[in-house]
Amino acid sequence: MSSPAAPRPKPWIDAIAPYVPGRSSSDSGIVSAKLSANENPLGTSPAAREAFAAAAATLGRYPDGSATALREAIAARFDLDPARVIYGTGSDEILHLAAGAFAGVGDEILFVRYGFSVYPIATRRVGATPVEAPDRDYATDVDALLACVTERTRVVFLANPNNPTGTFLPRDELLRLHGALPADCLFVIDQAYYEYVDAAEDDGGFDLARTAPNVLVTRTFSKIHGLAAERIGWGYGSAEVVTALHRIRAPFNVTTAGQAAAVAALADDGFVEASRAHNARLRTWLEAQIAGMGNAGLRTVPSKANFVLVLFEGKLTGERAFAGLMERGFITRWLPGQQLPHGLRITIGTEDEMQRLVAALREMVGSAL
Ligand SMILES: *Cc1c(COP(=O)(O)O)cnc(C)c1O
């Protein structure tokens, strides 16, 4: 019998399945490539690292709680109003703020079946009910999402590109989805991987966030900018939405070093461009190599992000592929907890890592036949 005096978490907190981060160590202790957390294989902009180091001079002071320099740099870079920029301890915090400010017990939060695993946590944390829309061959199905909207739907989360599938919803479909959502439903467009998408394929997220009262676009410094350790994300929406988020964020939620590093990273177009080009080249190469593995039952879901979801539909199962790669020191992301026991999400690493990964996969496919 449990003690009657013990504090009891709310039932919706007990219902949370904890977030499973990408592993950073292998069973054997050998790590030849960490391809589990979608980090930038080129590291970090040298300018950002210098700015981070320089912040040591003011370690004794609280950070700028208004993140003024960061908001202004973001606004100048993307032609936005600095007063409508929200910033967070990673964009993860902003997702939690969105759920917390706009939903609670009795409300529903909607996202796609193979969506980002933080969405159900952010939903349950505030006592709301997660609703998952069916996919269309792993991609977002706008009609299926719309069919799940009820009068209780308060927030819709959509990652574009999506994680863990890498799929991308084009502009016309994104606008169609927004146009059919109720005006009182907050549409969060999570663009964590947006910098990997060609500029010509703009999904129109910022255009919507500039004008629509119910859209929040989120971005992160963790992925292409290579600042995952510093935990900095930001978002853009209407003054009303952003004001609500500011009310509930922690007062000093982004560090001084993080703000400085982010401002410097944003200005380093060369680093971002090199990262994008590296990723595009090796992602195309990896997809072609896997397609070339014949009838082994491997296929990739078309990706616009810095990772590829590989599906194992033949003799070599996702579980065995994960274990076999792990034995060889490759840490990938196996996703049984996300209804993808047949899927491995593999981050695009360095050229050498990708070549060795493909060689390892070939060997495993060969011995499974
Ligand atoms: C990585 C990721 C984020 C955010 O990461 P932070 O490090 O918290 O900024 C948000 N959304 C998706 C879909 C991601 O994959």
C-alpha cells in the first residue's frame, strides 16, 4: 500500500511516456559515429564559438532577460518585427509554452502519427488529450489531419520538415491546412530543419505568421547552426500569441553565452551554406546507396532534413540493423516507441561516416539474405 501522505503526480503526468534521447554511447563502448540526434557533422561556426568563449567575462551577471540583441538579429535577418519574437531554452521550451498557454484539461492537441516525440509530452503535461492523425505513406495527410479537428482542438503541431520521417508539406498544402483550421486553433509550424530546405521550396510559414493571428513558427539553433549544447530556439507569431508565451516562460530562459553564440551563428552565412550543401550531397548519396541495395527490403522515406528514415521491410529487421550497426560503433535512432519498430533514423554525418555506414549496411544485408 502506498503511503497516504506521499505527494501524488497528477494522473496526466503519470500518463507521460518519457522522452527518449538519441543515445551517445554504444553497448560496446566503441563509438565510431554518433548519428542519433541530428547534430551538425561540421560542428559549429568558429564565430559562434568565439562569442561563446567571450561571454565568460560576464558569468556573474544574469543574462538579458529580453534577449534584445538576439531578437533584433533575428528580426533583421528574416524581416520580422523584433517585438513578436519569442525565445526559449531550445525550441522544445516554446512547444511546451504553446501547449501551456493555449490548452489544458478537456482540450485536444493534434499532430501526425509519426510526429515529433515532444508533442505528446507537451500535450499530456498540461492535461490535454493528444490526438494523432493517420499518415499517408509516412507523410503528412492534410485531409486526415482536418478530419481529426473537433471543437476541442486548441493546438495543431506540425514539424516541417517532419522528424522522424523527414517528409515535407509543400506550401499549397500547408496553406490549405491553415485555411481550413478553426480561427481559434493555434497552428504551430515547427521549422527545426527548415534551413536544410531549398529556398525555392518555402512553405510560407513566416508569411502566415506575419499576418494570421493563429500561427506560431518555431526555429532552433540546435540543428544547422550547431549549437545544440546551448539550448536556444525561437518563434514568431502574432503579438497576442507571443505575449501569452512570454507570461509563462522562465524569466532568464536563454543564457548569455547562448544568446551571443546565436547572434554570431546567425551572421555566419558561409557556415550555414556549407552545412546545407554537405547535407544535400550526402543525403542524396545515402538515399541512392540504399536504393541500390537491391531486393533486401530497405527503402528510405523521401527526406528534406538532415537525416533519413530507413525502413527495413525484408529479412534484415530494423531491430537487427540497429544492433548490428551498434556493434560496429554506429549509433542510430531505432524507433519502436514511435510505432516504427521497422525504422532507423540516421543522421547525415561526415563523408567518411556515411561511407563506413553504407559498407556496414551492405555487409549486414549480405549476411541476412
Ligand atoms: C530537434 C527538434 C526540435 C528542437 O530542438 P531544440 O534543441 O529544443 O531547439 C524541435 N522540433 C523538432 C521537430 C526537432 O527535431
